[in-house]
Amino acid sequence: MSKLRVNAFTLSLDGFGAGPDQDLSNPLGVGGEDLHKWMVGTRTFRQMVGKEGGTMDTDEEFTVRSFENVGAWILGRNMFGPIRGEWPDENWKGWWGDNPPYHVPVFVLTHHPRDPIVMEGGTTFYFVTDGIRSALEQAKAAAGGKDVRVGGGVATIRQYLQEKLIDEMHLAVSPLLLGKGENLFAGLDMFKLGYQCTEQAATPLATHVIIKRA
């Protein structure tokens, strides 16, 4: 059965999944990029950005797992780009260039309609204006029986958690304090929502935890 998953989503020790003040120079907010040191050295990530080499360790194992059996993605609008409000034009097509790393349909949550964008490598961005459940229905239909991965950001994951729609989360907790930004768990009673930790593994750059809905 198709699952709704979060994978390789990195948090600071104080629970922030992104820093403040996102803009073109700081796609993950100020300080946010430092959260992801555990991933950028892995073989999988280096291949994604056209480089050779990389680690073959626990961090790599979790990176590989994050892409397995994914048939579609859901993204919040901030994960697609820094533009707010109405789309000023059709020029912005994501952070990742002509060949994004998804290679499957991607459903972007937004309040502002936009025509689909067909990219290289099998990625097509679809813009969903009628809420998280509609995006999930469309993504599951497009996934063809595979899982749907929620890429973020924090606000999008929180909405799906509050509705008890996420089946499984892989969080990588970085040994870093951000102090402010977007906090994933603020105000959420994860135990009451029915979630529990089922797996954990520590590396020098992250503590990996798997959280599943009972």
C-alpha cells in the first residue's frame, strides 16, 4: 500500500527545520544549510550534483533509503522558491536548474494557480490550490502504487502531521543549535497523534530517527 513519507528531513537540536529569512541567497534560511552536512558528503548526494566519490556509511544508507520506492513528491511553496504572493511571471522554475533531483511528478502547494512545468529528467511540477488532501490524492494517483514523499518545508509537514496523514518520517537531527526559524514540533503532541520512534542510529554528523504512526 502506498505510504506518505518524510525522508532525510534535517532538524537542529532545538527542533528547527529551517533558519529565518529565506531568500535567494539563503534557500534554507540563515544558517539552514549547515544542518545538512551529514548528507552533502554522501556518495548519493555527490552524484546528484555531478561529483564523484563520497561516503559509504550510515549517512549514505539513509540517503539511499530516502529515494527508494518514491513515485511522487509534495512540496510547500517555499520549497519550490522564494517568491511570495502572485506569480509575477513564468520565469522561476525551482531551485535546482533544468534537471531537478525528483524525476517524478511533484505537487506544489500554493494559493496562486500556475500551469504545470515540465522539466528534464521526468520531473513535472503541478501547482495545487485546493489544499493538502487534494495534493495527496493527486500525488497518490500519479505515484502508481509507490510512496509519496513530502519534501517540506516545516509548515507543510506540520499540516500533514496534524491530520495524521504521514505514515513514516525519517528525521536527521544535526548537532547544531539555530535558536530561531521554523520549529517542526512546536505545539504538536506527537504521542497523542499516535506517533512513536521505531529506529535510531547515530553518526558524527547526525542522529537518524524513524518515527511511524501506530
